[in-house]
Amino acid sequence: MKFLLMVALLVAAAVAVEKYSEEHDSFDVDALVASTEELRKFNNCFIDKDSCSELALHFKKDLGDAVQTSCSKCNDRQKYIVKTYFAGLKEKLPEDFEVFKTKYDPENKLFDAFLNAVQK
């Protein structure tokens, strides 16, 4: 019985600490948003409209999951990156923002919760 309890606690601990890689948490998202051209390149990667840089590909691999889980695996810096990126995208490239939303949330059920989660 104690063994089963220990296994259950270890599994719960492993699930509880699952987070996205912090490898690019120092990424200067403000500089990206300041450049409409670079912002468009990143988004074109995310929506499969163009090729991806290594950095954009790093972020893209977790985007679907982040939208699905309302960024529950994001740390505070990652939430800032997401919040800043989408605020800039919505302001500077609103049509591209809508294309992104449609791609990652075709039923329009998740994206608002995703954006609300990163505002905190």
C-alpha cells in the first residue's frame, strides 16, 4: 500500500512540474514586435505560410499545446512573451492575428482563455 501511495505521489509530482523549455526565455519579444517585418515572418511560420527560423520553430512546437492548455505550462517570462507578441500582432497585423486564431482555435473556444491566462 505504501508503495502505491509513493508511486502515485511521484507521478503527481512529475505531472505538476511539467513546463516548457526555458531555453529562449531571454528572447527580446519587444524588439520583435517593434519590427512589423519580423513579426510577420514569425507569424507566417506559425501559420505554415512560410519557412521558420530556428528560433520561431522553437516557439511553434509548443503553440498548439499552449493554446489548448491556456499556457498552463508557461512560466512568467513565457507568459510575458506570449502577451507581448499577441498584443503587437493584433495591433500591427490584425488580419494575421485572425488567421493565427483560426488555425490554432478553429472553433473559437480556447483563444480568449489563452490570452486571459497570460495577462496575469
